[in-house]
Amino acid sequence: MEVLLFTAFVIGASRGLGSALVEELLQRPDSRVIAGCRRLGASDDLDRLRKEHGDRLTEMRVDYADEASIARAGSACAELFHHLDLLVNCGAISTAEGLPAEASAGPVAELDGAALRTLFQTNVVGPVLACKTMLPLLRRAEAPVILNLSSIRASATEAQAGSIGYSVTKAAFNMASRKLAAEVRAEGIAVVSLHPGWMKTRMGGEAAPLYTSDVASDVMRTIHPRAMELTGRFVDTSGADVAW
Ligand SMILES: NC(=O)c1ccc[n+]([C@@H]2O[C@H](COP(=O)([O-])OP(=O)(O)OC[C@H]3O[C@@H](n4cnc5c(N)ncnc54)[C@H](OP(=O)(O)O)[C@@H]3O)[C@@H](O)[C@H]2O)c1
């Protein structure tokens, strides 16, 4: 009979906060982690973690822009694992590859439909479909959690000019998380939108004050004991509310 390990699936795990969350989760001796990434075998971070943790780490191809890859990952997980304790939607883009930053960020006069649609697919449609696909396995866990990475840029209260596509898509994803939280609350499934803070990553840049390893441990310390208290909310890494 299968040993019931704490099973987590992190999508957008190749680098940045995603790989730091994988590393943090692997610190739990009872865990196994599935790292969802667009290109298998292309992440130095995951290569190093696989050497350290062996088969407690599984890589699966998940590209939010390729809906069939989400469905395939769902089927593979259902075959391999009894349940899923945690789904983390961490992958996101702030600009569309191959197009000027202004095409998605603005000013408004520079916006481009194709760039905005790319951001919607990657930051909203893909992660929402990942939630849908993984729900049956999450339902089989004792205290399942969906952690959706958001951003202060999603806040209408804090809105400033710029980052239009990123802000709009993260705000839309916040609403999707809140809707899903309301739908599954009675089943004991928590859904949390979390702003991780400004981090040194490819997206955040070198000037950012926060290290992903610190953020990853803060996130896990906050989420795990308090998931049902935080469900349906938009919070920072300490669990404090961020203005919608
Ligand atoms: N950095 C910050 O200061 C900051 C602030 C607020 C919120 N956030 C949020 O925190 C999360 C992590 O950000 P980060 O700074 O770690 O970003 P990052 O360093 O740019 O990493 C982004 C990750 O998303 C993956 N990704 C991109 N497109 C994808 C797709 N189509 N399907 C699946 N995965 C995809 C990337 O994979 P590849 O390696 O294949 O490109 C990479 O693993 C994001 O949701 C972001 O919006 C970040």
C-alpha cells in the first residue's frame, strides 16, 4: 500500500520563487514534490534539487499556454499519486516574449491585442485550468490548499500607471481564486491569493530587496497552519490582508 506522503505540485517551478518553493517543500521529510515547468530538464535549480532529493522530486511538463499539457499532467498525477495536498500556481509573465514590453505594459497607446491575450492565457486561463484539473486529486487530501501567486499590482486600491496587462491579469486571477474559494470552502479546500513581495528574480530584477529562499519559507510558515482562515483572501507573506 502507498505511503501517504505530503504531495505538492508547483507550477512555474524552473526558477525564481517557484524553484525556491520546491526546495522549501522538500525540506519536509514526509514530502514529495512535482515541479511543473515548460521545458523538462532545462532548469539548473531543479537539476541540483534532484541530485539532493532523488525521486522525491518529479518533473512534469506544464505550460499554461498549452492546455493539453495541463490535462496530461492531471492524468499523470492521477495515475502516480493518491492525492494532492498542495497546488501552487506560481508561473506568470509580465510581458509577452518576442514583443516590446509596451505591447502589454502600456502606455495605452502602445498596447497590442496579441500581447494582452498571451498574458491572459498564461496568468489567468492556464492557472485556472490547472485548479480545475487538479481538484479531484485535491479532494482526496485531508487539508488541501491551492496557493495562487498574486501581486500588489493586482490591487485596484494601489493602482498606478503602467504594467497594464500584468495588473489586469493578476486582478482577474484574484477574482477567479475568490470565486473558487467560495465554491469549495464547504469541502474544506482552501484557496489563497498571495502577494510574495518584491523579490530578486528575473521578473523582480536585481534591485529587489527580497531573496526567494526567505520568501518561500515565510510563505509556507504562513499558509500551512492557517489555510482555512486565509481562504478567499488576498494576503501578503505574513497573512495580512492586501487591499483588493
Ligand atoms: N518577482 C517579484 O518581485 C514578484 C512580485 C509580486 C508577485 N510575483 C509573482 O510571483 C510569482 C513568481 O515570480 P518570479 O519572480 O519567480 O518570476 P520569474 O523569475 O520570472 O519566474 C517565472 C516562472 O514562471 C514560469 N512560466 C512562464 N511562463 C509560463 C507558462 N506559460 N507556463 C508555465 N510556467 C511559466 C517560468 O518558466 P520558464 O523558466 O520556462 O520561463 C518561471 O519558472 C509570479 O506569479 C509573479 O507574478 C513576483
